[in-house]
Amino acid sequence: MHPMGIATVCLSGTLDDKLTAAAAAGFDGVEVFEPDLVAAADTPEAVRARCADLGLTIDLYQPFRDFEAVPPPLLAANLRRAELKFRVMERLGADLLLVCSSVHPDSVDDDDLAAEHLHLLSERAADHGVRIAYEALAWGRHVSTFDRAWRIVRRAGHPNLGLCLDTFHILSRGSDMSAIRVIPPEKLFFLQLADAPRLDMDVLQWSRHHRLFPGQGAFDLAGFLRTVLETGYTGPLSLEVFNDVFRQADPRVAAVDALRSLLGLQEAAGVDTALPAPPRLDGVAFVEIGAGAGADAEVAGALEALGFARSGAHRSKPVALWEQGSARILVNRAAAAEGATAVAAIAVESTDPPASARRAERLLAPILPREHRAGEADLAAVAAPGGTSVFFCRSDVEEGWRADFAPTGDPAASDSVLHGVDHVALTQQTDDFDGAALFYRTVFGLDPETPAEVAAPFGLMRSLSMADAAHRVRIALSVAAVRRGGWAPAVPHPQHVAFATGDIAAAARRLRDAGLLLEIPANYYEDLDARLAPPPGRLELLRANALLYDRDGDGEFLHCYTPVLGSRVFFEVVQRLGGHTGYGAPNAPVRMAAHRRDRLRRRA
Amino acid sequence: MHPMGIATVCLSGTLDDKLTAAAAAGFDGVEVFEPDLVAAADTPEAVRARCADLGLTIDLYQPFRDFEAVPPPLLAANLRRAELKFRVMERLGADLLLVCSSVHPDSVDDDDLAAEHLHLLSERAADHGVRIAYEALAWGRHVSTFDRAWRIVRRAGHPNLGLCLDTFHILSRGSDMSAIRVIPPEKLFFLQLADAPRLDMDVLQWSRHHRLFPGQGAFDLAGFLRTVLETGYTGPLSLEVFNDVFRQADPRVAAVDALRSLLGLQEAAGVDTALPAPPRLDGVAFVEIGAGAGADAEVAGALEALGFARSGAHRSKPVALWEQGSARILVNRAAAAEGATAVAAIAVESTDPPASARRAERLLAPILPREHRAGEADLAAVAAPGGTSVFFCRSDVEEGWRADFAPTGDPAASDSVLHGVDHVALTQQTDDFDGAALFYRTVFGLDPETPAEVAAPFGLMRSLSMADAAHRVRIALSVAAVRRGGWAPAVPHPQHVAFATGDIAAAARRLRDAGLLLEIPANYYEDLDARLAPPPGRLELLRANALLYDRDGDGEFLHCYTPVLGSRVFFEVVQRLGGHTGYGAPNAPVRMAAHRRDRLRRRA
């Protein structure tokens, strides 16, 4: 494996906060971002010593801007500036300086002059034992592509001058990667990795605010990395991600996300990372809902209404097992405060639970200590972002988790309507959203689906779902695009479990009979009629049963909801017709407004 | 004055939250945004009644999309869809429907066909007493400019068909406004107003996420409005602003901002609004700092160190007056909790305080009840966003606010170094930032200066300052671009008062002698030397006195800081050389890191 690095600009805090977080996550080295050093009270010597203590190499000092192809007085000033920075680098023990292609209005479009100036700079750098990595900014005034930067580096012909490749600057322009193959590895001084969503905007703003860790965006970083490694590049794989959310998020969490993303990227690029391959997942074994006193009865009531049987009681904990088809819900009275509810855990059926757990651990998922008594199952458990635990298990083995439950003998409903868990939906805190998506994607080995954006009553929501190829495990994440202020009266960070059915109308009727069907206003059906013109029978079915509806070329999606049970958990029932793979995102605002009304009504 | 309206999409909440907020702010009418109605439990009839109760007209129902210039089967479906919507409008009592130019992939580039289809639609609309306002979306598939939309409307030649002009769609494209002059007023059915910052990005994303209320962005809305009104347009002036922050902010606050922006716009466009013109401001009369027990001594210590004299004591309240030159600080022990500090009030010298107050009141600034005893000054006071009060006063009158203070007889420092207040800097909550800028700009009559963005240690900061033409009153606002999560250890919402000096080194020495100079690290001066190469004497002066430094073509800016006093207030001293009008924004990250270190050191 290559040494793994991270630019300090990726993380929030003071320089020491950043170095500490990078080392704790397991990075081998850092790029020191100049403004972080400038604001630090530690001298360069002290930073050098701190990095040594932390086991971090200083792989790069950056950025040095607006140097080349300028008039003589500016060149002289730039060389003076460089000289002072070389001295800082010597004290810091950093021997590689990133020089970005100029955006200076006085720079000229002359590769020969640029090469000459960079040669001069490299000469001065050599006196201090420093090497120069020249990088084409995507918005460079004259040099904005890596192949042109490479021609200038070649022309300059100085041993202390090489190239820095940054995936953002190259992939944001849609440049042809194949030209990378002609660069000899000894001239490829540095590789900076960043992903990004595809945005149609000013590239500088895109770069400065919206970069993401590998795998969180839309770039083909695995293909890029393969191409670079095929040249024989042996330097560090270093992340340089400017992101408004990461800039203010806990750097200890962000650094773990960063390293996880880099491991996932290497796996995707075929680099041997010693990561166990993700075992096949066969579905959701159970979802554990924490429901404190008071709330537990609400949850139990909804499960009963839906036709679940309370089939087991945990032998040592206040946990009930409810079952219907392959849908299993654990209700844990000890896992939430009075009146509160939360998705405490998601257990997935793994074909090889120990390998799943090893993979999660290698991907830096915190391993949870399990309290289990003699004779009880010892499930491998890790902590997912947002307070949910994840278990890997096999329900079909003798000594599995089910043996912990004493059968109650309660009969299942004779007319079972639900046959399994369709998906689990979790709402994340702003800072956790991209990290949570990365977690479930890499740890479970799921593929991301199309992101959605929904204008909900109390603010914009973004969502991203992910699933295995067979759609046996689906996780849907969402987040308030702007972190909520004091006004929003909606349920904070709601979570829900969606059950699959073949007869949604029957499920809705059961809920309504129990007073637990979320009612949907007439306006919705009138609009639905205008928009999608469902056949009259279908429209009447929807309207009569408070069902929401979506449709695309692949099929239809019918769904209904319970009220919010306790503080923030509710259930959904979904019926998929044809090959529909969506989640009814366009209906989310209607559902949210209905949940709010329902809450106000119940409180009144 | 024209009737003033607002689209419900501008505001957060359910439809009823929005209607209530719009009416409370004083709007005359609303555009009902369809998704708000669809999610509402109220029938169209009930919404109609509610609007009538609130005194709101329903000026527009919107949007109807993707109608015209499509193949026959799609046209038939679109007419069916329209028919159902016309019925909803009849029940709602809305007689104007916004039809946006099509973005449908099956629409064709044929103005004759578009005109024919719109004629057909208008025919059907007429049967329901509905009129159609056709609007060119800036990203319309074929029709993306208002003049082309106007040609189609003219060609269609139906009395129930007219044009809707939306400033965003027109100004985002940089279209020539003069073509508006040829549109007869009776064909101009509706006017939607929105401002926006100049962004170089996909216009649809720009429109959906970044619109602002008039005066908060970069568009020439006053010029636009003048042009439209010169045509003889008599319809409502209606705001349609899609903004991610406003979408989740308290709608009662946002609706007030909206109406304030519309009043300011009309004033700028020369419409008679009965707003008193902003009286000339002659400076900051005083800043009142709330400093609870414990914190008051810290604030007093810093003022003393800076050479302020405690010249007066309030006759009835626990408030001390500190003076130096024209800089005056009131320290109010009753206006903050124990250990806390805040800028409780800013008093500005107005040449006509009653007119300033009347203007503020007409601009919906909440008037504050003043507690004053017989014989004490009755200052006109309004509440600014963020918890700061604003007073309008004249310090040079006999019975002014100073008469409330009994002179202490404390002598002023013999060697006064500060001569006034340079600016007051306030950090806003995310939801308040654009509103606060609007408030100070319109109520005080200040001009906005260049916005700045700073990558601070704990997240990106945005700032906007504003000043009167003579720079006598300067207010600098800033905000964390992403609302902070739990990690950020910085001071929440810091505020500071910056004093002007002619001898910054002397001021810094005084602070240092008192142990109240914020120390700046050596790395800063090494970087400053490399970046700006100040003459050696100047560099030494800066370094020796912990001064920060900025420079541009207009002059130099030298500044230094005290530690944070109490919970969130600190002082700055600034010296401007030449005509420098900045605030040292590039130094903010260094200052913030230094403040954090100082806090940790003091706590240790």
C-alpha cells in the first residue's frame, strides 16, 4: 500500500487539532496548508517536532501561487517570497513545495518563459534541499491543463522540478487521462486526490467549496488512480478536499471519513489494501428500535396493527421480538429515554458475519463492546454515524441471535400482509451526512442510487439511498440542506422502517382500524390526478386508503405511513409494482406536512 | 403605492404558517405556490376564506409547467391537467395562472405552435374566468427571454393571455431591459421581483437556491422597476424568492424582511412610499455593552487600559459611561447575565432623530419601549436583528442622553490615543445574516461595501460591511457560512467595537502593559514579510506591537485586539493610513486562532 496523506485544509480547527486528528485516524503524512501554519503559535521547528511525535511525515508545503512568466520586477519579488518560504520549509523539515500555475494578471502566455522561471525557482529551491511540484489549476490564467504543465516541466528540465497531479483540476475539466501515461514516475512528484459532485458552476467556486472525499462524488477516481499507479508512481496518495461542511465539522470524525474513503478508493482501483471483500448481504435480519417508557407501547401498538406477532422475549434484557414474514423488529425499552424513540440498531444478514466485521473494523468502524451473557449470541457490532449500531449476523444458524429470545407462543396474524423490510431511512445531522453515506457504502459494500433533493415544508432536504445489487438491503439517508434553526417545528432527525407488502390497501386498512394511518389531504389526490392521471380505479384506491403514489418508466410505488411514534420513529408500508426502485421522494413534503398536522392534533 | 405581494414559496412552514406571516408583515396579497396547497389539509375553499380573513388577495396561482408547443397527445394531457387546475383556482378564488415556458424534451422550437397552444389554453381558461400569465424561464427549452415570450403572447392574441415578467429570469441573463417599454400595460399581467448575488453557475440552480429579497443581491432592481412602472403597469409588486436559508427560517421574520426589502426597492426606484428619507448620520454616539457581574470588570479594565475615562454614572441604572475623544462606551451591568457580554445597543448620531425613528418604524423595525424616569432622555429605540437595540440621538443637545449621567469627575487620560468609533462588528446567526444587512442598510440608509469570504479555523465566514458615504457610521456583519455544529470550540457569535486611532503602537503598548493585548504569532510576521514586504521599520513596528496589517492601492490598515472580554465581546483598535476602507478581513483567521489560544491559556 502507498503512504496515505491528507492536506490540513481538509480538516477543521487549529493546526494542532488537524495534525492530531490526522494521526489518530491513521494517516502517514500531511500536506501543510500555509494559512494553517501562519495562524499557529508553534514555530516551524515545533510543528516539525509535533509531526515527528505523531508519526506524520510532512509530504508537501502548499500552496505557492502566481510565480511564473511575469515581468522582471515581479519575478524578483516572487523569488524573494520563495526564498523566505524555502527557509520556513527547511525549519519545518518539508522538502516539497506545491507551485500552482499562475492566475496573476501580469503573467504572460509563454511556456518558454514559464519554464525558464520555474528552472530558476528550482535552482534556488535546490540550495535549500527543496523540490518543486508544479500543478495546473483548472482556472490557471494560461496553464490550466496537466499536459501543458508537463510540457513546461519537461522544457524546464531541472531535477528539482516535477509535476503535481490533482484529480479535481483534471477531472473537473473532463481532461483525457491517457496523457498521464507518458509522464515518467520520477517526474510525478505528488498526487492529490479529491472527488466532487458534478456541478455546472464556476470551477474555482466548485473547487473551493464543494470537493468531497473519494467515493462521495461523481468523479472516476478509481480509473484515475489506476492510470497514475500504472506509470509507476510510488509517492503518497494524498487528499486535498475543500468543503464548507468538512471545514467546520469535528476533525476527528472527518479524518476517519477521509481515511475510510482512501481505503475504499484503493480497493476500487485494485490496489491491495488487505481489506476483506464485502460478504454478500441477504437482507435485513432485524431492526432494533429503542423505545423508552411510554413510547414502547406506541411502537408495539403500531406493530400489532400492522399484523406483527410478538414472538419472543429476550432472556436477559427488556427487549421484545416482533415478527411478520421476514420482517423482524426488536423493541428495546432500555435503549431510549422516556417517551423517546430511535433506530438503535440495524442487523444485516451476512453470508460471513466475521468477515463483514473484520472489513468494518479495517474501515475504521468503531467496534462496539457487546454485553452478552453466557450462552447468548455474540453479535459483531460496529457504530454507524448518527448513533445507530450495525450488527452482522446469520439468522439461519442454530446459535444465532434468535436463540437469545424465549418464544412467547403468540400466534402470528393469520392474514400476514408484510413480507419483509424494504428499507431503513435515517436522517443525519448536517456534518454527518456525507460521512454516513460513505460508511454504509464502504462497510456494507452498497452502491449509491440517484441523489434527490426535496423542497420540504420546513426547508430543503437532500437524500441519498444505497442498496446492494439485488436490493436486499436498502438504506436511505437524508439531511436538512441548511442545518435547522430554532423555528423549524418538525420532528428532529426522524427515522423510519419501511416494510414491503403485496397488498398495501390491506395494510393501510389495518392501520386505519387502529387509528394509526397517517391521513393524506384531498388536495394531494386532486393534484395527483392532474399530474399523473392514474386510472380511476387506482386513484380511488389511493384516496380511500391514504396512499401516496409515484410512478416512472420502471413501475409504480404505493406507500403509506403511521404517525410518528414516540419522539422520532415511524413506520412506512410500501408496495413496489414492476421494477420501481424509488422511494417516493416527491411525496415527502406531503408526508412531512401530514406528520406535523398529526402531531399538533394529538397534542391538542 | 402598488399592492405588495409575496409568493408562498418564499417562506418556511405549512401554507397557513406562510399566509399568517405574510399578512402579519403587512402584505396585500400572495402568490399561492402549488406544492404548498397540495400539502395542505385545507380545501381550496378554506384557503380562500382564510386569505379573506387575513385581508390577503390571491394574486397568482403558480406554477403551471411544460404546456406549449408539444405533440397532440401531450397537448391533450396538458389541457386535461390545466382543466383540473382551473377548477382548483375557481374554488380558491384565484384568477391568474402562471404558465412557465416549457422545458419538456418533446416541446418544439416553433413560436406559431406555442402561440396557438397558448391561445387554446386561454380559451379554456376564459371559461373559468382565469387569465394566463406566460413567463419565459431563463432555462426554457426554446423560449428563455421575455421579448420572445412577448412575441408569442402578441401572436396568440387572446385577451386572457398576457405576460409575467420575473426579474431573475431577465437580469440573470443580462437581457436588455429597454424592450420592456414596448409592452402595453394591459398585457403585463404580473411582475415577480427577486434579487440575487452574481454567481457564475447553472442558472436553474442559481434560481432555485440563491435568490434574495430586493437589495440583498447584485441586480439593478430599481432600474428594472422604474422601467416597468413607466409602461403604466398597475398590478402588484410581488416577491418570488427561492432561497435555501429563507426556506427554513422563521417565516414571521422572513416576511418582515421581505416587506422591508420591497419598501426599500420602491424608495430606490422613486416610487412614493411615504418613507421619510434617511437623515444624515454623523457618527456613532455610543455603544452600549451589556456586561454581567464579573464581565463588567473585564470590560472596564480594557477600557481603562485603552485610556478611557469613566466620566459618568447613570442616574437610575447600573450603567457607566466611558469616554475618550468621540468614542463613548456605556457598560450596562443589568443588560447581560453573570459573566456574559453583548453589544446591547448602538446609538447613532442622527441630524433628525425623530425622522430616523419614523423611518425605522415605517420599515417595520420593532419599536422598543423605553424605560425612562421623569427628567431622563426618551431615546427613540428600535430592535435590530440579533438582539441589538438601535438608538437615534443627538449628543449636542442640552437635554440629550448625556444628561442622564451624573459626571464622575474622573479625569480623562492625559495622553488620549483613541478618537472615535471606527466600526461595530456583529456576528449573525445563519438565518439572520441577510436580514440584518437589509435592516442596517435600509433603516440607517447605508451603502453595502464589498462582501468578503474568509476561511477561518473553525469554518468559512462570510462578511458584509456597510457605511454612509462619509464613513461616519460603519457596521460590519459576519456569519458562519455553515451553521456550526457541536465541534466548533470558538466563541459563539462574537461582537466587537473597533476604535480609531492615530497612533496604533501607543494603543497596543497600553493594552500590553495591562496584559490585555492579543498576542500574534511570529509565523504571521514571517508570512507578512514574504507576502507584502513592508519596509523593515514598519515590519518591526508591527511585530513589536502585535499589530495585524493589510494594504491595498488605497492605503494601509493596522489593527490590534484585546482578548475576548466576558462571553463574546472584544475591542479592536485600528489605524487607517491613506484612504484604506477595508477591515483587515485577510487577518481574521489569525485573530480567531489567537483568540482561541488566549481563551485556552486563561482557562488553564
